[in-house]
Amino acid sequence: MTKQEAQFDQFKKALARLNEALAAPKSDIVRDSAIQRFEFTIDMAWKLVKTCLEEKYGVVCQSPKECFREAYKQKMLAYDEFWLELVDMRNQTSHTYKEEIAKSVFERLPKAAEYMAVLVKTIQQL
């Protein structure tokens, strides 16, 4: 199994776990669980994009936002600022805990999961 295949498999499992949390009855514990699952899923997403860019396009990037911008340039992903917002959301939730931020991020997680499902399809087509 290649590095990309292993990362892809882990990413799909993480996304399934995020979707599982989003489907659960809403509570503070479910919200916090979903946010935690989002954090590691977006981390896996950008690292998968990084590996794909290196292996398929010969492009090296170092940070999450840089990798998503390179994915736009290579037409791997359609240009959409929401990918960059996802990185900001992850940074907000992983570095501080504020109730209002948690609520705001949680409300946006279904859209985040949809974007990550598109990434799954994109990687499968590469």
C-alpha cells in the first residue's frame, strides 16, 4: 500500500466517524465530539492533498492553506475559500475553547463534511 493509499483509507475512516457524530442526537458532548473528529479529519485531508500534489504533480507544499491553494492551481480542487476557512475553524477550535466558537463551528460541520466527501471523489478519480 502506498503512502497516498494509506492516507486515503485513514481519511475516509475519519470522515465516516465525523458523519457518525453529526448524525447523533444533538448535545454538548456530541458537539464537542464532532468538533474533535473534524479537527483530525481536516488534518488528514490537507496531508492527503499534500501527498497527492507531491506524487501526482511534483508540487511541494508545507502548510494546510498552501496545500489547498496549490490544489486550486493544479485544478485538483475547484477554487473555493471554504477550504481555507476549514483550516481557520480547526485552528480556532484546537487552540482555544470558547462556547460561541464551538457553536459556530459545529453549525458549519455538515458543510465541511460535504466538502470532504467531494475530496474523496476527487482523490478516487486521480
